[in-house]
Amino acid sequence: METQPQQNITLICKPYILFPLTPLHAGTGRTLMAAADLPVQKDTFGYPVLWGNSLKGALRSTFRRRKSAQTNNMQKPTIIEKAIFGPDIGITEDYASAITILEARLFALPVRSLRGVYAYVTTPHLLKRTKTLLEYLASLNAPNVSQKIQTINHMLEKEEKIPIASSNELFITSGTLVLAEETITNVTSDADLASDIKNLLEKVNLPINIEDISKRFVIIDDNRGKQLIRKSLLLLTRTALDYRTKTVRARALWTEEYVPEMSLFYTTIMMGESKLKKEQETPHTPNQLLNKLLETLNSDQNGNFYLILGGHETIGKGIVKFCTW
């Protein structure tokens, strides 16, 4: 039996930097194994992460809510929603979504600094993870990736100088930083690191000046860097009141963990061909599907948009800007 030649499937890749404008709680539910009753999502190594299912769910619910203004029906997904996001959970249909969303990995976290208010801290491990994703996108012929890989390589070449800062503006004395109440000594100042950050974030429409990031960037070794990042996650104690007596309800005291605002995550939205049955479908190329998604999300002409992720939307948490990378 002759095998049919495999058809090339068009796949559009759109990388993003995620920038929380407010503290972000993308949670995992209750646990007895963490300092917080309600911790944030973390990867295998204990770094904060936003899993792809959380991102996809937020994108889909926002897409449906805005589409409902046209259809007046929040319960029934439109054909275009089904083409992009696939069938609803629990509904058995023989097709998958056209969209693929990678988890949002941490690139750098803002950490309290005794001088200069805050520093952006990353580690060699986080840089290598970033490089791994960029190399994958390069294999898919994603545009403008090769220069980013070269920049990450240049940053990793400085590993023997770690700890390293992009300027001396955060130093309390020569070669000394105090980050999250921890004293870091023997820090090397290297202006080339500031240039690397500028190159890496070039043309990214962040809600913060890239200069403010580049002059506050610090690479710490994996052991101390991970401790600083974990220490810089926010812990908020909350209570539920008995409104009749104005006292705390029994067993109604708990702690929630948050990723701080201004953190830098990265992810990629990939769009393939629609997999709907032909009788259900009006033709939509991957480019048309992506444009429809971004249009419904009220993105600007470059594809930047805002989304609310995680819990506690009603108290202003989880407002995130997706910035085209």
C-alpha cells in the first residue's frame, strides 16, 4: 500500500511578553505542602508559571463574552470560536482546536532593592529555558527569532561573572546589592548586559520604559536567584466576615500567593488550520483565524492586547498586557 505524502500544515507563531499590571494569582487550588493556602502555579523546578490551559481558558472566555454582544447567547459557542478553540469540555466531537498556547514561563521577576526600589532578577536556568523556546520557534520559521537567540547566548557567556548587574545604579557600596533583604556581594557591573536587554526587548510595547528594565537587570546564580524569586512572591492574608457580628467567620482565615506586578513572562500563540468538519466550516486560514482572535480581543494593529488572568478579577487582580515579542 502506497503512503500518501504528508501535507505541510501552515502554522503561524506569535510570541508574546506578558506583563502583569496588577498582582496575579493563577492558582493551583488548596495545598498542605506550601507556605500559602492558595499558592500560584509553579513549574517542576518551583518557578512561577502560567499553564497553557489557564491561558487558553481566559482567552476563550473573553472571546465568548465579547462575541456574545453580537449573538446574545453566552452558552452556545459560535462557529468561529469552535474553529479557534475546539469543542467545549465534555462535548465529544471529532476535531481539535486550531490554536496552540504554550505555557507562560518566567523570564525575570522584580525584586525589592534597598537602592533604586526594585531590580529585575533572572538566573542562568531561566535564560536557558528562554533560549530553548526560541530555538523551537526558529525550527518553525518564526520571524525575528535568530537575533533573540544570539542575544541570550551573549548573556549566557557572562555566566562566569555572575552575579552581574547591568549598571551600578543599584549598588549600596561598590559591588554590593541588597535585594529582598539579602546582601549580594562581589557583583560585577557590565554595561553590555543593559545593551543585551535593550536588544532582547526591542520594539516590545511594554507599559514600562525598556530603559527602566535594562538599567536594573541582575543575573544571580541559580541557587540564590531562585530563593530571591520565591521570597519576592506576595503573600496576602484574607478573611471572611460574619456581617451580622462583624467578626471573622470560623475557619475563614487563609493566605493567597501572588506573582508581583511588572513581572516578565513569555509565551507563544500558535495558530494552525481549522479542523472543523467541512459542512460546518466557512474557510478560514490560520492567518484569518489569528486576526479574528486578535480583533475580538480588541488588540492594537501590532497584536498587543489586555487580558484578565487568574482569580480575583473583582478586586483588580490579574490584569495582564500581552505584548508582541
